[in-house]
Amino acid sequence: MSSSNLQESGGPPAPIYNMRRSSTDLRLDAEADGGDNDVIQELKQRVEGVRIEDGMLHKQNNKPMQSHAAIAATTTFPKKGLRRGTSTEWCQQVMSATALPPSGKPHEDPPARERPLDGIWPERDALSFTRFPIFCGAGSITEEHEHACRYIMEARSMRQKYHGDRGTKTNDAELILGEDELGVKSGRRLEYRFGESGVVEVFLQGENNATPGENLVTVPSIDDFMKDYKRLEAICCDGAMRSFCFQRLQMLSSAFKMHATSNGTIENEAQSNLLGTDFYRTMKIDNHIHLAAAASAKQFVSFVEEKLKNEGDTIVTENGQTLKDLFDSAGLSVSHMTIDAFNILADYSVYQRFDNFNSKYSPFRLANMRNIFLKVENCIEGRYFAELTKTVLSRLEQSKGHNSASEMRLSIYGMERHEWLKVARWILRDWEGGDHPGRVLSSHNRWLVQVPRLWRKYCAKGGGRGQEQKQRTFQDMLENLFCPIFEATLYPEDNPEVAELLKHIVGFDSVDDEGSPEGPCCCKRPSEWKSEQNPTYSWQLYYLWANITVLNKIRKSKGLNTFSLRPHAGETGDVMHLAATYILCQSINHGINLDRQVSLQYLYYLDQVGLSISPLSNNFLFRKIASNPFPKLFKRGLNVTLSTDDPLLFHMSDDALLEEYSVARASFDLSMTDVSEIARNSVLQSDFEDHLKKAWLGGDYKRGVTFCDETKTHVPLIRAKFRAEHLAFEHMVVNLIAAGKKDVVLKEMMVHFGVARDAYRNILMQNLPDVESFPEQNQL
């Protein structure tokens, strides 16, 4: 097998191959070369004493391994089997003797995607990557490192308490009882109520409306959360923690640079050997895209122009104005339908100005235009918005340009109870007319619900529930948001439209300007929050998480789909918003402020919390592309991907996601392996159904990135193994140091560094016995 057609695998390179062969193979080769008994005995001792697997030294039996000094002192080398000649001829003979396995070698085992159960790696002709020894001086692991690692373990346990559900108590038996035949016949069924804590309580209603039973789902309280949140803030700001995390992140950056330098061409070759697939054919998910801005500027302008030409007589306002009347009153005609005239593309005026950014949603700066074309609730019942959305979804389904899908955001504001019903009717309606009739659903899209943090606007409206006029509380807003979906989950027969809509929703998002003023961080209950000032980001996020968690427990007990929490965070504002999302969330959108907090950045790496970053959006709003941390985060191994955010405002082409990848590749100097890995991450972060992920990633993708099928993801196994091994190593280091094993770890690293160093020396001296003297040769 020539080096040009070696397949990507998990075994060693050819020069290491002979060091891993059995003693029998080595003895037979030596005999075939005319070797004497001394040579054969030496080879036998070499392979029986220590074996080398996947570039690592292992003890062959239970005897204690010799120190590297002892090994170096006792190692001899065979003198026969290679003919001496000129230096060039001899080197060529060495390479030809070690480049290929023996002709009688049996068929190779398949690549190992993880350490085999017996601990023996399969013999391969190509190694994923070579591990180089790293100097660790005496005292390089300090008491501060031990404290930092204990902090890391504490922080990770907090995440498990909330996102991992370890702090949530569920009476599963009672939940199931409320849904089966026995529960119905006995007159008991699941009920819910909003508790004084601001979190929904679920219980079994007693017979004949007797006293309700106990709460069946209990989550950590706001007091617990705020205590943990403040503790995490303190941990992240600790000096020892910051120093250790910075050191580890720097080492991850260096490791990727070494890997790319050593294996970049190998990755490119491995990709070229993955016939039948490429970057364009692999699935890419736009994880973060807002429905109101999902169409490109070109698509939107063409759509409005077509409606003005063909439906100018359609009444589009409550006062009876037609579409043509509206444009005429503004002094506009069909000839004015250009992208520049619409004034919707972002420019310098929106930088650090969220108010100017929001005004860009209104073409010609006319609020009526936004209401007619980009809203669900208007006098044409959102028909234009549905037709425009269907046009966007149709392009995804046709896979024009490349294979992609999306997770678009619908808005539910929590201003009124009926919002869910209106959105359900808009999504599920069988729309007639337009180029793409039917419901606003697609095999290539899943819906998320975005909840804008608009308490100040809600509070300013005044009024209250029912006919009673009173000062509004945050509890009212929570009830508007969650009561309709709890009722649709518990009693779908009474709420069929919302119940059907929920089947097509996969998650929740929290959106708005993170830089807006906030109230003080506190444990006040929602029913007590009456101030016009916005509650803190972390406080609002907790109540979203808590009620979604309770809802998910009920839906899971009924065999229904559940929802993730994937909010906007770290785009601007307080960097500690990212501490709240680390505890509570599956993944986030943006996260570019992570480069300002190394402790949180390392925690996000260890737990592979997803980041869906939009460099073009960031470039116009908060962070110029030259200073975007995306390439740094990617190289260090964080779970990052690319998304478009608002194509209507930020992108010039009809294929916004492909434009995002193209700009990122050029701006951040990414290889095709890099962009394929980023695309794979988008599928991993998404909430598409499991059977679709298996089709896009491979049947065993849940076992880890090395088990993703490279013929589907176009990510060579060498890259997946590099990422997986480094992540496992970081976890191992943190756990060992936190357990007080720092001295043992350092000692073992010193020993194995010496063994590896002597192995390199032995290989050198064996193959180049008459090498010319060179500086510091005695160091070897």
C-alpha cells in the first residue's frame, strides 16, 4: 500500500509498525535476513519487555517497568540485516525496509474509534496523530492548580444539578398514573397550578375534587439557583481558577496548531478519499435564524414587488387601504422596488445601537410595511408572511447550492394568553395561493419559540387578568406564556391546535438587548415583581428553565416531544450572563463574550456547551469580524458552529448560510476539514429528531465524535480522534489533580517523558549509526 492511498485510520505509521509486531514475526524476519541467534534473542527481549501501541509504551506483564535510564543503559541494537553503503543509499534501504508491512501480513483490522476493551489497539499502517513529549518541570502542577481543579469539579456539579436534572425530583409513578386507564377510571387526573414560587406545580386531583395531592415535579428554587449562581461567579473570578484555565486553553490552542501543521495535508488527502461526499453534500443546520428576517433582502424585495404588481387592490390595513394606496401615499411605485430603497441592509448606523437595528425591519422606515409583510396578526391574517416563509422553506427543501436545514424562531411575547392559539392557527393553516400552498411546515425546518425580554413594555400597558384592573406582575407574564402550553399538554382534546403546534416545536430561546439596564440580582418571587425596571437576565432565565423543566417531565411521561433551552447569551452586556446559561442551558446563540472570561470558556469546553455564532451579525452590531473570537474558540475545541441570525439584514446572497461559511473560511483561514467539522457541530447542536441525526451523522453518533460516519460528515477520522482524545485528556487531568494526585501525575509524566525521549534516541541511533555530530547531541 503506497502512502498516497493510505486510508485514514487509528493505527501507527509504517516506521512504528515493526515495533508493534509480535516476537514471532520479528524472529522470522530476522532469520530470513540471515540474522544470528544473538540478534534474534535481542529482538525477542525488546518486544517481550515493553510493547508499543498507538504510540504509547505499555508493560507486557506484571513486572515493574524499568526506568528510562535503565532501559537506555541496557538497550542494544541489531547490527545485521541492513547493508551499509553510502549515507543516501542506506537511508533509502532503511525506509524501504520499514515502509511496508510484510507481504504475508493478514488483512488489517478496521480503525479503532475508541480504546478496545482488551486495551490492544488494532495494527494499522497509519496513525491518527503522533504524540510529542511536552516538558513539565518540577513544580509545574501547584497547589493553586489543585484548588482550581476542585473549583472546576464544583462548577460542573452545578450544571448537573440543573441542566443534568440531578436537582429535580419527580414522582414518575404518579405522573404515569395520571395518564393511564386506571387513572381515568378512578376519577383522578393530572392538574396544574402556578405556585407562589412562580413555577408550575403538577399534582393528581383527588376524587370528587378532593384536596390535591403532592407536587409531582420539584425543581431547585430561585433561592437555590441564586446561591449557586453567585457561587459560580466567585469561582470564575478566582485568581487561581483564571490562571489554570488560561494555561489549559493556551495548551489546547498550541495542540491544534501542532496538529494542523503536522496533519493538514493528511486531512486533506483523507477528505479527497471520502468519495461520494463533500462539504456541499453534508448536512448543515442554521441553528439560529429569526423568522421575521429569514428571507434574504433580494427575496423580500422581489416578493413585495410581485405583490404590488399582482395584488395592488388587496385591502391590507384596518382602515381599508389597499396595498397600492399604501405605496401611493408614501410616494412609492413598482420602479422603486430596490434593495437600497428598502433600506433594510445593516450599516454602520446599527453598531452598538439595538434601537436602530430594530428599525431596519421596517422597509422604507414605514411601520405599516413591517406589519403587513412580517407579522402574523394583521387584517390579512398573516398571509403575505406565510407565503414569504414558504418561499424560504422551499429553497431549503430543494437543496439549492448545498444541503442545509434550519431552526427558525417564532415569537411568543407573553402579553396575552391567546398568542399561542394565533400562532398555531397561522402555522397549521392550509394556505391557498402563492407559489407554495399548504401549512407553514417543512421537513427541513424545526421551530423554536423565542421569548423577548419585554417586561418593561408589558408593565407599561397596565391592567390585569380578567376585568380586574390592577398593577401587573411578572407572574402574569409567566402565566400568559406557560398556561396555554401546560393545558395543551395535559388536555390536548380541549386544545387541539396548540397541542398540534407543540409537536413541531423543539426548543425555547430568550432574546433582546443584553446591554439594557437591569434590576439588582435578587430572589424576589415573580408575583412580587412590579417594578418597571427589567429583572436581571439570570432571574428571567431561571423561570424559563424551571417551567420548561416541569413541562418536559409531563410531556416525557405522556410520550411527547420535549423542549430544550437555547437562549441568546454573551452577545453583549454582562459576561456573567454566560454563567447562568452554563448552569441552565443545552446550548446558546452568540457567546462571543466568552473570550473575556477564561474560566467560563474552559468550562464550556469541558462540557461541550454548544455555541451558535454569527460573525456577520456580530460584525455589524457588536464585534468587528477581525476581533471575533470564533477562530480561537474553534481551534481550542469548543463546540462552535456558524449561523445566520438575520439574513434579511446581514447577507447579500440568496443562500445566507453558505455566505456565512464562505466569509468565515476566508476571514479566519479555515481549511475544508475545519468547515466540515463546524457543519457537523451544527447537526450535533440541533434538535432535529434522532433518526435524522443518524442519517446525517451515522448510527452511532451518540457514542462520540469518533463514531460519526466520516462518509456522511466529511470530517476525517484523524480530526475526530484528535478532538476526542484531547477532551478526554483534559477531563482526566482535572479529575486527577482535583483528587490530590498532582505529585503522582507529575512523576508519571516525567518517567514517560524520559521513556519517550529514549525511544526517539534509540530509533535515531538504530537507523543512523554514523550520523554527523550536531549541537547538544549529548542531550539525547
